[in-house]
Amino acid sequence: MASASRDGPGRPVPRRAVAHGRFPYPRKRSRRRIHDARRVALPTSTFTGHLRFALHLHRALGVPVDQPTCVSPVSVASALGLVGMGAGGRTRAEVDAALGGLDAHAALLAEATRPYDEDNAVLAVANSLWIRPDLPVRQDYLRQLADRPGAALREAPFATDPDGARDLINADIARTTRDLIPKLLDSVHPATMAMLVNALYLKVGWRHRFPKTTQAVFHAPGGDREVPTMVLTETVGYARRDRWQVVELPAAGDVVATILLPDGELDESAVDEALLEVDRQEIELRLPRLSVSSRFELIPALRALGVDELFTENADLSELADAALYVSDAVHESVLKLDEDGLEGAAATAFGMRLAMFREPRPVATVRVDRPFLLLIRHRGTGAVYFLARVTDPG
């Protein structure tokens, strides 16, 4: 495993800080205004890396092309980045490669997930570390976590009351997501030592509201059917590519909805080619109202992206805690709705961690020392035997 951080062995976090979800270090104040002049200038390669991660993740989830699906790459990348921040060695290298650079991706997410709550635009974010009370978390890790949007540190009774721990985490996610995701976790294993959770909620209004809705035919894979269809005639972003029409609908909060409409079959392998610059043009847009949600176990998909050691007992999470942790569970859920007024979406991702070499609890063994036995008094570190006795009568 990687060498310990400069703080030395992980020290337990001050209990008052944990109990109240506070950090023992100052946190950066989150700027709640959307229009902050001090925007972070990010290189194009950072955006490209995030888009590549989003598309690769979507494909790796393996949902058949004729079925609806929804995933939040921002939520998955946020949670994976939090885990990667505590990793070392090969474990960190694999996460870094999947995200196209941990540090670069963290800068992008910090810019994209700054919370705000204004007229016609709400973005709520939570990045939470839930720990068992006796887990020695590293101080350097907590300092980095404290700088993430919506950071929180809390205890959960994983071992003594796993259902209670599940309910605590689910309730916290439900608060952030405005109850769009009320139950991310079905259960929590009593061997869980920590859980990193990202949750986000986004609700923004269109810059150009749809003034009309009518019934129209949608050509679904399962057959044609009539659905409520919104109609808008407006000058917006538009481009005609080889095999694609691209429409960009602006919304409040610096959000844009990009619609990619193929000429024929939906071929997601060409999506990145379609996401190029668009021109402004007057169009008549007919867009169905929609509501789509999905839930995924993430480990198979992340393994397909090259993240493997993290999910084995060889994982190196030594920068997170002074304990041999590995990720045993990873779950994601997302919800997206579009109507005449705007869009509303929520997502949550959780990575559960256990101790390597954990064994299921065994029945209590009864040992009655009521007959002759051997007794060794030893030095634990070296094995040196101070005393060796054969006890045939305790005297």
C-alpha cells in the first residue's frame, strides 16, 4: 500500500465534528450566485475528458438501445473522484485513467456543481462521507473533502444498526434530491466501514417556454403511439451534421439541453462527432414531454472502463483511512423530467467500503479451560516467548 500521509497514522475525527456533520477544518464558502465573474478557465481537454467518460460510462452500462435509460455522469464522476482522492498506487492510476485525470475532473466538477438557489434555477449538491465511529480517517483526506461542494462528514451505525444506517443515508439523499430519489439504498451490509455518497438536484426553467402542447405520434421501438408533444418556434442553437440534427435549448443557471436526433437508427457511437459547434437558427421544435429514470449497479460498468483493483481486496485506499478498505458496493440512480416550463432532475451515487479480509460473524465459541493446557506468554511484535507453562493443576 502507499505510504502514509504526512499526518502519519490516521487519527479518529473529533467526535463533536462528526456528530454534527461538520469538519474540524475551515471550509471554503460556496458562492450561491449563478453569475459569478470569477469563472474558472478550464482547458478544452478537460471538457473532452468528461464527455469521453460520460459516453463510455453510458455504453458500458449495457442497456439495450431500444430501452430508455438515464445516468448522471456528474454524479458518478463526483463519487468516483472522492474515492480516487483517497487512493494510491495502481488503484489511483486506474481511477485517474477512467476519469481522464482526477485533478482536472475535480476542477470541472467544482465549477459545474457550485450550488445555487435563485428564481427559476436551483442546483443542490451533497458530497458526504459516512463512517463507522471507529474508522481512523486521514486528516489530509478530510481537508480535501471539505473543499468539495456540499461536503459533509457523518457517523452511521453500520455494524450495530445497518438498517438505521441505511435510513439515515437515504433520508439525507432524499432531502438533497427533493424526494425524487427517496430510497437509493435497499440495504447496508453490517461489515460496511464507510460510504461515500454524491447527490444532486437540478431544476431550471427554459429561456424560451414552450407555448403549445399537442398530441403527436412518437415512433418508439415497441410501436407508434401518441404522446403529449410540446411545440416551440424560436431562434436557438441548431446544426445539421452527417446523420444527425442537433438542437440546443438554453435554460436558466447556465444550463443547456442538447437534443441529438438521428436520421435513422440511434447509433450512440457517433454522438461525440455530433457535439460540435452549433449556429443560431430559427426552428420549429416538436419535443415530447418526458420522464425517465434508471438504477444501476456500477461495478461491472466501471470495471469495463478499466477500474478494477478498487473492487478487490488488493485496493489501496490508504490515503482515505488507516485501514485496509476496498469498495464492495456501488449503486447509482437518476431521474430526469422535461415539460413546457423546464427540466427537473436528480441523481445519487454511493460507494460502500468494507475491510479487506472481513469474515462473516461466527457463533460465539465457548472455551472452558477445565483440564491441562499449555500457556505461552509472548511479545506480540517479535513472538519472543517470555514464559511457557504446562498447566496440569492451576495450584
